[in-house]
Amino acid sequence: MLKSVFVVIVVFGAAACAAPTPNGLVVQDGAYEVEVVIEGFERAWGLDFLRPHEDGMALVTERTGSLFLVDLESGDRQEVGGEVPSVVARGQGGLLDVAVHPDFGEGDNHWIYLTYSGANEAGNAYATHLGRARLNANEPALHDFEVLFVAEPFDSSNGHFGSRIVFNPDGYLFMSSGDRRQRDSAQDLSSGWGKIFRFNDDGSIPSDNPFVGVDGAVDAIYTYGHRNPQGLAIHPISGALWQNEHGERDGDEINIIDTPGGNYGWPVATYAREYPTGRPINDFPHERDDIVNPIFWWDGTRYDDGQSGFPPSGMAFTSAGLFMGNLANQYLGWFDLQGTDRSDAEILGETRIVGGYGRVRDVRSPDHSDMLYILIDDDDAPLLRVRVLE
Ligand SMILES: [Ca+2]
């Protein structure tokens, strides 16, 4: 499957190219518009919309620990006070993603959800936390903050925390966690590392989660065998959860999280290779029948112009296809996606757009139309609005 040569589409005759990426990759210009909505974020990481009830308003996290309420029309932003959790902003950790309850604004529902790396009581080890609080958008401030889940164990390392959160159409909350750079943890059902979790909106565990009642297993686990998941998005037609994650040397993946209890491979089956030697880490996914294969992956042969993999971040679906932020190569990937589910989904090509701004961290579309918002993860960096011209 998907063995055909992967072609980076370069449209000749388009306007002059935007600023090149750090490694000189050609980035297309002319098929989309970019607009700076707000400038001056420090290490922006996550974004979600208060729509439909407060259309045009959104929340933005900075990894360094601040939460902002932003007006996407006027460009105004206000820092949210009150019970914003204290985070450990170190390495890849800090204040990570934000998700707004799908019924936010109905009745007294003002719940918003955050993931972040937090410390243990001794302050010397960290874990990815999920919490929620009520947002008063007038102050603006958080109230009634509570921790819902901690992806234990705590560890002193500062890498591979994940973490994205997203609600699906059935109202379940999904959360990702990384393997904390300890590979085998992703296969260990008693560990909260390297997993996708599923919760009810109050943080309780759905009774039909696949490992409920399994001795020693973390009952929040929905799928396992993930290295460092960075993007979660709901497909607008199927309602299925899609995910991307970082490989090692190559092995970056796009997955459909459609198999409750599924083993998604890391590190027993992966297209990633060892950093120092380039040798395969273990089996390849297609060699195993007990592994849920990625629907698309980077094995080092996708590009012929110097790019190796696609270190992904946020992802979003729009009417024009699938968009994913590229961190190291600093552009927005626009993927020509055909089909909707595992049986027919196919990516036919990629166009590099919006280069030259910095690492593209979060990518979100409010309504799956032709418009999306992206966050640049850098010092003094912008929130950008991108409109695809088709
Ligand atoms: Ca995998």
C-alpha cells in the first residue's frame, strides 16, 4: 500500500517563493493567503475555539505557562488569570494543549481542558497531566481547576510528553502521551507513557474502554505503542480520530485511531531507524499481523530534495485536504488526501506552504472550511490565519 513515488507538488508560474525553510526547501506561494492575526507569542503550543457560542474567540497556550483569550477578528488578546495550573516549562514540557468542551456556553458549561507537564510533590520528576477548569471569559480567569488524570510514572527526563487533547463527535475526550524516551514503556499497559487515552468529559473512564478490568492496565488507555504523538484531529466525515507521531530517524507516521485496544507498533514494529547507525529498530509494521499499521509514513524515501522525514505537530482537516505543521523544516504541509477511512484513505502528494515563519506547532480549523489558524513555536512569534484559494 502507498508504495508509489511521493511527489512534492511545485506549481510553476505561481508567485515568487516565500522565504525558504532553514534547509533551503522550496516552499510554494500563490495558492493561499497568510495573514498575521496576533504577534508576540512566546513558544505558542495549543489553540482551540470557543465557537459556536462565542464565535471569533479562542484560547492559546504558551509552553512557558501562560494562557491567553484571543479575539481572532480584532487581534486583541488578554492573559487568563485565576487557577491556571503551574507547569514545568523545561525541555519539551510546559503548558501544552487546550480543548474547549463541545457544549461550552450552553447553560452553565464553561469547561476548558489543558494538558501540561507537572511536577511531583518533591519537585524533581514530571508527568503529563490532564486538567479542567471553568473559564469566565469576562474576567478572563479560570475557576474550579481540577486534575483529571496523570500519565504516570513521574520521571526526571524532559522529553516526549505528547500531548494533544480533542473531543470526538460522541463527546469522548482523547489525550495523547509520549514514551518519555523510554521505548519499551509504550508497550507496557501499566505505564501511562506512549499511549492514547479516552475519557468521559468529567475525566471518568468509559466503561467500554478496552483495558477496563484488565489486571494492572491503566484503564484510560485506548491504544498503545505510540512514540511521541503530536497531532490529534477528528475527520469531519467519518468522525474518526486521526493522529500523527514522531519516529526516530525517519518513521514519522499518520495513524487512524480506529482500533480500540490496538497496538500501534512502537517500538516493536516501526519504519524508524536507529539514529547513530540507520539500522532498523525492530520489525517493519507490514511484517507483523498484530500491529495496527500507519496509513502513511516516512521511511526516508519520500523526498528527493534533501528532506528526510516529516516531524509533525498539529493537524487539521479542511475542504482542501489535510494540513500538518512541520517542526524542524518549518513549513505547513498541505496533503492531497483521498478517501476517508482505513480501507480507502490515500495521500497522493504534498505541497509545502507557509515557510519562513518558524516551527509550525498547532494547526486548527474552526469549521473545516477553507480557513485554518496556525501557531508558530518561537520567541515573539505570530498566530497566523491561512486561507486556501481553490
Ligand atoms: Ca506506529
